[in-house]
Amino acid sequence: MPADFDFDTTRLPSPFYNESHEHWRAELRKFVDKEMMPFADDWDEAGEFPEELYKKAADFGLLGMGYPEEYGGTTEGLDRFHSLVTSEELARLGAGGVTASLMVHGIGLPPIIALGTEEMKKRIAPAVLSGDKHISLAITEPGAGSDVANISTRAVKEGDHYIVNGSKMFITGGIRANYFTTAVRTGGEGMGGISLLLIEADRDGVSRTPLKKQGWWASDTAALYFDDVKVPVSNLIGPENQGFLGIVMNFNGERLGMAAGAVGSARVCLEEAVNWAKERRTFGKRLADHQVIRHKIAEMMRQINATQAYLENCTWRVQQGETPAADLAMLKVQATLTLEFCAREAMQIMGGSGYMRGNRVERIYREVRVNAIGGGSEEIMRDLAARQLGL
């Protein structure tokens, strides 16, 4: 194996990246290596990261990437492949909970940018992109996970307000959030009765409790409760009873980002496994000289390469204005299965060392299931793809 068999050299050459992408990768890596990497394990063990990280990320330009300049973001010269670079570089951290909560505005803010009123955009977006305020997406419920059309949290219009009752579960960034982009039922059953509503966390009747999880320890995941919460009608995001489309559009972007993060995490597992196999000696030779280990590494790389190619193809299609819903669903399945395989094989190659707390493979191994379930479970994704294909 070459001496430079690492996170970068194992990446397939690609026609989609140019000097701008590589410049962003280099600058973001410096930021991650200085401000995040040395503290990742401590933050994971503590179950949180410092509030000041939001401001540092905002000042660096990370939080505003891809958002309109008029709200404090940056779009000039950027495309979807800059987002892939971002997801991959953050995955190097090997602590998905940090990334999940730091970047949770990436799923909480887009519906407001796409569907919200100008007043709402100016009121919410600048504060979030500057790191002063935080926003989370509140869709999942105790009785409705990936089955979004069956949410039961209800918002009843009374005059110029909605009265909201219900609960949400597994809300990433939910403890620190100042705002919730919330899916509520304003109409009848099914997808046609769902709206999106901005709910401020400090409104009377809003409460939340932290949740302990298998992985993503540093993410402040919450259960939310709405008890006769009074919300102005002006907080409606898009038309009433037409929120499902906004949710679906948001999910497509989330799945692309999750797939990119999964590929990055799989590449971390490959890098760590190779480094260990080259140094560890068993039965008088390097672990890397045993055929069974070499085959494991080759299979990890094969799956990562295939997934990278699929990821970049889907990204290019989205950039061309397509909405390849079936492929985005299948891509997420492909990416999370690849992550699961690579995390398992890296753990197996590293043995007891990989099982000990304080290393990237151990943290990533604990995060396999949240990637496979969050943003649409593998089972739901397969069924969605089949329906999109007309089966």
C-alpha cells in the first residue's frame, strides 16, 4: 500500500471539482483542524459543544454558505459541489453530533428562505446565519417518523392566531433552538392537511426535554411539547395546507447532504483502518500483509468509489435543475449501507483498539443507525424509490 493512502488520495478523480472547490476544501480543513478536531472527543463525552462555536463558524463563513447575501449568506461562485466538500470535510471530525447541531439550520432555514414572507426572512435568517440564534426542523413525532403524512400535531386557527397542540420527537438541535420550523396539521387527514409554521421556542406552552442517544452524543436532541401555544398567522411558512411539498423539497436536500456525510465518514473508516493495518504486526508480519485484511480494505474502497460516483451524478443532476427523487432516495440507502459496511470492517480490522472510546471509528460506529434512519429510513427510501419508478 502506498505511504499516502489517506482520506484525500483515496478519493476518485472527478470532473466536477475546480480550483474554487479545492480552495474551499483547504480553508475549511484549516478551520476544522484548528477549531474542532482537537476537541471532538471531549465534546462528545460532555454531550455538547461550546456555544461560541456557532459564532466562530459564522465568522469563518461556514454557516452562511449557499444562503442569499441579503440575509448574511454567500452564494457568489458557489454550487452544489461546494456543499459536498463541506459535508465531507466536516465528516473528517468523526463526531457527527457536532456537525448535526452546528449545521442544523441547513434543514431548518431553507423552508423559510424558499416559502417564507420577506418579513420572516429578514427577521430570522440574519440572526441564524450570524450564529446569534438557532433554528431546528420539527417534523418527526412519537407516532409518525418517516411517515410525515400522518403527523398529528394540530394548529387550529382562532382569529389572527393558531393554537398549537402536540409533540415532536428526536429534534436535532432542539434544546438550543430559538425557532422551530414545525410541521402541523391545519386541515384534514393525509398530506393535504399539513402546513409549516414557525414557532418561537420562548412562547408560552412550549417545553422540551433532552434525549440520550446511542450516537451523536454532542448533539442536543430534544422532545418538544406544545400545549395551547399561541402562534400568529403571520408565522405561516407558505400557503396553508400546502406544507407537505415544502417538506419533501427539504428532504431531498437533506438526503443529498446526509449521503455526502456518510461517504465522508466511510472514507474516515477506510483511512483509519489502513493506517492501523500498516502499523500493526501479527504472526510476524504487518496486518496489511494478510490477504483477508487486504480484501476487506479493497472492498471498502470499492463501495466508497461506487457511492461517490452515484453521489456526484445526483448532485450534478440537482444542479441542472432536476429533482431525481427516486435516485436521491436510493443514493441515501447506498451511502448508509456503505457507511455501515466500512464502519464494521474498520472496527474489525482495528480490533480492541477500535472498540475503545476516544477514536473516530468508535464514534462513527455508534452513528451508523442514526444515518440509516434519519432523513428517511432505508425501508421508506426503497419504497419511495419504487413508487417514483411507477412500480
